[in-house]
Amino acid sequence: MKSIQFEAKAMNETTLKYAAGELRVNKDFVDLRVVEEKKSILGLNKTYIVEATVKFDVIKDSIMYLKAILADMEIDALVEAKPGENKQVSFYIDANENPILIGKNGKTLDALQVLLKNYINLFTDEYYMVLVDVGGYKAQRKKQLEILATKTAKDVASSRVEARLGKMNAYERRVIHTKLADWRDVTTESEGEEPNRYVVIKPRQR
Amino acid sequence: MAVNFEKLILDLVTPLVIHPEDLLVKKFSEDEASITIQVLVNKEDLGRVIGKGGKIANAIRTISYAAASRIGKRINIDIDSFE
């Protein structure tokens, strides 16, 4: 949880704005608490020691953010969140109109993930890994990629000729690399420039 | 069924900015084929709303396109700061 302490002359809107500016977040997410009141010798001037905290619950606020966006898009959807190990959070969305949320090649889904990850990491000190899936699209895509990887790797291993897969995003390439990491006969490498990076499966030198 | 794009973009952007009082989302023009929406933010917030290499701005656009595709329109989003 991000927090700071500072001295203020009064407790009002200006104090809140100052705290928000220092914490670099929207002031609606800032909580102020008076730690100590200080009086000057004559008792005329009062100053406060104020503690400002960012109030943010990764799961709750993220679900609210997603739900607000989906409601604005006029899509009825179920949103679930599951915290995982190592600061990883998975979100699962199921709507009556999943294809709209997935988009061509999962483009809209990726956009949702980028925004949500950015949103969460703005408000927290730790760095969170954020995964968003709509209607099992990513899980299914992962399975397909793994089948493709295994099949192509077998071909490469027997023919000893390298093979190039289609362009993929970072996550998809990672799935291929991970799947083939412990193969003895082939190595994998990413080549090309974003957004046209692709994986090459090469026979391993003997 | 009309999606309120101004509200959608406002909800997307508001949590990202430090100065919500300076945030302004306005429909600039609308015809049969497209809608143009102007987003004005405080100078300090511009970088956060656009993101590294336009990552956040593009994500906002992609989500807006998805919402607009249901009514068969294109949506243009202009992001700019005051001054």
C-alpha cells in the first residue's frame, strides 16, 4: 500500500489535492488521516501531521472497473477474479457477446488486459501480473498453440530443416518457447520486429 | 440501443488521471459512418493517458472500436492536453 506523511495547515480539499499530487493518483482513491495535531506556542496556529494512503483493493476495484466498462459497452457479463502466486491475478469474463470482447485475433481482449494491468499497477507499489480471459478464449488458444508447437517440432526434428511460425504476440510466443523448452532435438528463437515477431523452430546442432 | 461513448471513455480514463477536475470528454462530431470524440486532460496527465509508445491510448481506442462495431460506426478519439 502506498502512503506518505506530511504537515498541513488545515484539513481541506487543498490538502487532499496535494496528497493526491504527491502520491500521483486520482484524489478519489486517497484516504487522509490525522496522525497528530501540533499547536504553536501561543496556541494560535494549528498544524496537522497527516497520513495519506491510497485506498485500493486489487480484486474489488478491478472488478468494479471492468464491470463499469462492460456496462458502458452495454454488455451483460460475469466477472470473476482469482489471485494467484507471485503477485499474479487472473480475471475471467463471460458475457453473452464474447466475440465482441475478444476481437480479431484477441485484439480487444489484449487491450482490456493492457488497461487493467496499467490500472492496477498505478495504484500499488508491487508489480502485478495480470491475466484476462474471456469465455476461455486464451485457454483454448494456448492448447491450439501447444499442439501446433509439438507438431512442427516433430517435423523439424525429423527433417532437420528449420520452420517458421506465423506472427504472434509476446504471450503466444512464450507459450511456444515454454512448450518446447525441454526438447532435445529442437531450439526456438523469436525473430522479426514487433508487431510482426514470429517464432522459428530450429534443429539443434549435434 | 445507444452506447454512450462519452461515458465509456470517461470511465476508462478517470482512474488514470491525477487531476480528474481537468478531464473533459466531449463528442466533437457524429455522422452516419463515424463519431469523433475529444479527450482533454491536464498536461501532467497526458503521458499517463497515452502510455509508453501510445500503448494505453491504443487500448482505449481498441475497446471503443469494439463497442462501436455493434452499431456499425467508426470511432475516432483525439487525446490532447490544455494549453
